[in-house]
Amino acid sequence: MKKGKIFVNVDDVVGKSLGKIKVVSYEGSKYIHTKGGDRLRHFYNVICECGNTNIVQRGPILNNIVHSCGCGRRAKYGNTNEE
């Protein structure tokens, strides 16, 4: 299946702050298989106020879904992954 090019200004969210995170740079893109077919997804490097870094998809950034790395939840409930 031939995939077409979709032109997106990938730098339009670089430097944007959302809650505790700030978008630092563009990481890249890749096709992800969904029920509706293959979709091109863009990813960004973000840094949280606590110092953690993460890679986040473009959609949650644009829709203001991601606000932190989860540090507030870990502080409130503790690290539940420890044994």
C-alpha cells in the first residue's frame, strides 16, 4: 500500500508549555496500524518540571490531554510499581 505525504508543520508545538511539561523538540514520525488503517503519527520530546523526559504523541499535546509525566500522581499515591 502506497502511503501519501501529509504535510504538517512539526515545529508549531515546539516550545509550547502544557501544565508541567514543555515540548523540547520533534522526535520523528511513524505509521501505526489502527482499525481504520495505517495512520501517520508524530512524536515529540517533552520535559517535565520535575526533570523527567518523555516522548509524547502530537494528538494529546494539541488536545491538552498530557499535562505532566505523572509526577503529581506518584507524589500523591506513591510508586505502586515497587514490590
